[in-house]
Amino acid sequence: MPPAPQCPCSSGLRYRQCCAPYHRGEAEPPDAEHLMRSRYSAFALREVAYLWKTLHPDHPDRARPEAEALRELRASAAAHQYPGLVVMDRQAPDASGVARVLFFAKVFERGKDRSFVERSDFRHDGTGWRYVSGVGKLPRELPVPPESLTLATFPK
Ligand SMILES: [Zn+2]
């Protein structure tokens, strides 16, 4: 039997022991970082229903027709490769319930490097952690290599 595949979220764990239970709806990620990781691996594995489910009701895409949003997510996920993720920093929920994660998502499109750094905001909606919004930067817009950024040094 071949070894079970590694999880695309770069945790170093096997997929079945990492993001699979989240994608299958058997568990909710315990915090914003795990939710973020499971969304990256959902892009890699084209789990678009999960990407839709984990958008917070306040995310602007939630105002769109679901079928249309799913079609676009499917096309986008299929057109890209997701070779790895680096989570540089995270912040526990503040007084208003917003948790933050800073990450470097490696993404390629037909050999072109589309990797980006994002500071994402998440909120718990009563069921689980959900993605609210994010501020993205390209590596060339950053003062230091992506992996050495922190939430404090992320450009305003
Ligand atoms: Zn994972």
C-alpha cells in the first residue's frame, strides 16, 4: 500500500489526520489558523463546497448566487497549483471576536508564480471559524522575505 498522502496545508501530517475531517464535515477547525490551513488545502484539493461553507456571512461573496460562486471557485482551483503554505503569525480573537492569521500561500498558474502574503481576519459564526476578509500583498511589495514577516511588520 502506498503511504497516505501528506496534507496540502504543509502541516507535515497525513491528510486524513489533518484537514480531511474538516472537509468532510466531521469536525470544525478549533481555531482560525486551522480554518485557514484547511481552506488552503481545500483549494489544493478542489473542495469548493468547503470554501463556500467557510466564508463568513459578512464576506461579500456570500451575497452572490451560490452556484455562480462555486463555478468560479472550481475554475480557479483547477487553474492553479498549491505547492505549500507558510503560516508566519497569528493573533487570538480580540474584544470584537476577530482572530488574525498572517500567511504566505504558494500558488502557481501554468508555471507562473502567483504566490502572495495575506493577513486574514476570521470570526466564529456560532458553528465554526469563518473567513471574513483579507489584505493581500505580493512578495515584491514587501520590505523583507515573506517568511520573516510578522503581523507587526506587515505593511499598512
Ligand atoms: Zn491540513
